[in-house]
Amino acid sequence: MGRSGPAAAGEEPAGAGVAGAGAAGAGAAGAPQADAQREAALRAAAEVLAAGGAPAELAAPALDALGDGAAEALREDPWAVLSLPGVRPEQADGFARGLLGPAAGPGDERRAQALVLWLLERAALLGHTALEVSEVRAGLEKHGVPDPEEALGGVVTDGRVMAFQDEEPPVGGGRPAGDDEDEEPPVRLLLSLDRLALAEESLADGLVRLMSTFEPGEDAPREDEDSGDEDDGEDDGEDNGEDNGEAGGSPGPAAWEAAAAAAPSSSATALIRAAAASGLVLHTGGEAARAEPAALVAAARALGLRAWAAAWTAEGADALAALAATAPGGDRADDSAPPADPGDRFAVTLRGLLSGAEGPGRADDGSLALDVLVVCDAPLLDVETAATLAESLADGTRLVLSGDPGQLWSAGPGRVFADLLAARACPAVASRTPDFGPLGELVSGIGIGELQQVEAPGKEVVIVPAKDGGEAAHRAVQLVLDSIPRALGIPAEQVVVVTPGHGGSAGTRALNAALKARLNPGPGRFGGFDPGDRVVHSPVPGTSLPGTVVSADAAGLHLDLGGRPVTVERDRVQQVRHGWALTVHQAVGRRWPGVVAVLPDDAAGALTRQLVYTAFGRAERHLSVVHAAGQALAQAVASVPARPRTTRLRGILAEQADRPD
């Protein structure tokens, strides 16, 4: 599967490149001084690194991780080097011996603390927000810490790690059957990085706040029941238009019921009714079900509310906008709705919404200026992004989280959508709209653990056997260049190859090298890239933006990301990869007319039902499966639903539900 965490190869930690950004705004006079200070800090860090036998190239990452005082921090605690990207415990031990000599022993308190943080950070890369104490203890023992118990106590006291007693989640939700009320449920001891612990707490608090502050609107009195004078009526109308859903302006049950009755499907009707009655709603369904949250947005806007939809990718936002425009109410709004703008589609990317680059902007109190927010692709929400989202919503806002629970979880730590579904803390609407056709039938079967043959008279699904990864790569290239364009009329530029990971005989590296040699050969003079190369840009962890290379010069690599020009500086080119072939994780949130899913033999152990479901679901018209994984494919679909993640959100929500008002 490759690394499911956010720091996959070619991506940077979220904080990378941020240090010193504030100084850049201090004016022309301040910029040279800030540059000089950073250069001095880089030289100092490089000197300390060299003294310990570490490469000087780690100086910039050291400043990103430890600040401008990185040199002094490394002198005081050589094992702090373990917080830098790619550094392993044995390398950190060698660096410490280089600086401290014989004093760098395995029982050094600083070493133990650094190892605990390293173990938890590695767990976060795999999606965990916490680890059981027994797992952390085992990790310390593996790396030769003489007294793991004492080390764990010291780390918790230091404050960078938090300890919790968490009730073990029962299978299937709710309390274990037959439990006595007086019997204490089993608990587990967990350790969590403070930033992840606080994010889960903040997310739970924010969601509970949305539910507890929600107030349904009231129906306006009929004209023959309105005893107020004419002037009062006009004032009320003006207030409603300005409030857009605040007190006195929110539509009542009758208005919502009329909107629900006009919905294009029974599932859309159920979703609109649920959103009318609750501040937090979950919605599950496949690709065809995305029309239902779009219908909700259209209905809410027609009722005069500031309703927006957010998707994980620009392509997803475009699809939502198109669906909302054709839903009942999508092309109209009443007089109290904000003015219609032909370019205002009310569908944005989640990243753009939270950054302020897209969407309605912020109100005076800092919250997002909206009344209803529908977030599609909700399984891709990591806990820190979800916490930021919840904190950005004002009291009483309706939040609808929609997504396909069978798809891969977030690249970052957490399994927010799955935890919320399991917690049963709010209404959940399951779509009854199926994904049609052979592709829909295939993917739906995988979702319930069945890998079945489907009738595909139009060659919607083709299985291409291969004996090993090398042959699988050869077959994939042949399909992209010749077979799919010739037999189906889908041009190569509309076909993407997806594979479990970057490495191996049929990983993205090998596949992209072969595809570049045939589709856009060139010397790769700028970091391995040439104009016309198909690429994917990962500016922050968990974000993959497809595009093409336009040119390169001293300023950096110039990209076209779907019509948006972006320049990647020379020292950030590692954020860019070739993009004819993507990992399944990079492909989430997007679909293509043609998809070649490569399942090599050396990735058999990484296969899960989630990964296969997501990979096959990227295809709109045609899917070719280049299959070299043998029986591992069927076994994974039948018996390996997903890689487990340890999280606390479900337990926190259960605790809050048990608290007295």
C-alpha cells in the first residue's frame, strides 16, 4: 500500500518552509536582516551537525523543526536530531556519541524521551492518534532503553506526550452485550502526542457544540394570521434577508418539508429532513449518491440560507457544482438569499475554504460566514483538519459530513468519519442510490467483501493477468499507450495508472519512468522534469495536485495545475513527482475516464479491501486491472477490510454523552 501517513516520499512536514515567513512582511529593510539571521543559524546548525558526524544538508530541516536556535538545541540534546525527517534511532545514537563521547549512554533520559516521541510520530504516519502503552514500551525495549517504565513516566511529565485511560471500543458500536451496569468496561492505557490529543478533544467539543447550539427555525405565519402592522412586516423581511438564517431568519419545519418533498430522490429527501432537524448529520453513499448533498445545498440556498459544499479536490468541487446547479432550487434562490453570481458555484475545496482562498470568507467573529456546510469526501478528514473545521463554524451552523465509508481513510492521523459513524452520536443517512453499470456492480461487491466477475459488454472492466511486477509494469504502459486509446477511444492523457506504492517493480517510480520515456522523453534538466511532463504537486502532507510542467528557470519549476499557474522554488522541487502513475492514496477524491489499476506481486501484503475498493472506484468509463497478486487480491477483499488505527475520538464522544447536563 505504501506509506499511508502524511509524510510520503516527496512530501514535506506541514511546518516546512514556514520559519521566518513573518519576517518577510516586515518591509524591505527587515528582509535582508532576516535572511542574514537565517544564514547564520544555518551555518551554526551545520557546524554542530558536522561535529557529530551528521550531514550538513540536515541544517535546513533542523531549523524547520527546532527553530533558529537549532544549533544550541542540538548541543543540549543531541537526540533531538531524531525529530528530523529520515533520521533513525541508530543514526541519532551515532550523532550523540559524536558530540558527547562515552557520556552518550543508552539510558540517557534525553534519549528515551526522543525515542518515545519518534515512536508516536511514526505511529501518526500510519494514521494512529495514540498508541497503547504496551506498544510504546515494547518499542523502547527494542531500542535498548534499560528502564522503559521510568522513561515513559519522564516523557509524560515533560508534557509533550499525554496519557489516557480509554474504554476499549466494542465491536459494532454500543456497549458489549450482556454487560452489567455496575461492571466496569475494559480500559486501555494510551499515549498520544499532545497536538493530536488536543485536536481530538477540540474536535469532539466542536461537534458537541454544533449539536447543542442548534435551533430549528420557525415557520413564518400566514398572511391571514399576521396581526402586525405593515411597517413591522417590512422590518421583519429586512432582518431575515440580512441574517440569512440567524435568529428570526431560519426556515421552519414546513419550509424544510416542502424542500424535502421536491428533492430528486428518496435519499435526498431523507438527507434534507435530517439536516432540517440536527446540527450535525452524517451521510454515506457511493459516487452516484453525491447528488444528494448537492441537492441539500441547492435546497438550503433556495430557503435563503448561506449554504456551501466543500470537496477534497478541485475536481470534486466542480462535480458538486454541476450537480447542485441541476438540483431543484439550484438555479434559483428567494429574495433573502445572497445575490446570485454566475461565477459563484457554492462548491469549493476544503483547503481553500479553511484558508480563505475560496468560499464565503469569515464573519466578524472569525467564523465561516455560512449557515449550512456540506463536506464531501469526509473519510479523508484527518483529526487536525477536522478540528480546524469544527472550530471555524459558528454556533448553530448545520454541518453535514458526507462520504463513502468503504474508501481509504485520511493520509494524516485519525479516522474521523468512521469514528463518528461508530459513535452514533448524531443522525446518519445511508443513501439508497446505487452506482450503476459494470463498474458500479464491481465496486459495490468489493465494498461488502465480494470480488465477483461482472458482465461488461462495453469493455468497462478488463482483467489483464501478469506473472510478476515487471510484466505488470510492461502491460500497464501498453494499455495506456495503445490498447485503451485504440479500443475505447479514451486518449492517453485521460488515463491514469494507480498502484499501491511508490517502490517496487511496478510502483510509481518504475511506472512513471517507463511512461515518461514513451510519452514525453527528455533529459530532465530541472530536477528530472521537462516541459510537458505530467506531474503531481504535494505542497503539504496529504495534498496531491495533478498538473503539467510548463517551463523551468532560475525561479523554479513552473506548473499548470488545472489552469492555475504555480511556481515551485528550486529547493522545493522534491514536492513534485511525475504523475502518469499515482499511488491509490494520491488518487483519492478524483476520477478519470480510464484507469489502469496495477496489483503487483510484491505489493500483495499491502492489499486491503479499502485500497482495492478505492483503486477500482477511480474509473468513470473503463477499468483495466493488471493482476499479478495471485490469491492475495481475493483474500484481501474478503478478509482484510482496513488497516486498524488507534484513535480516541469515539471514546471522547461517549464520555461527553455520559456526562450530566
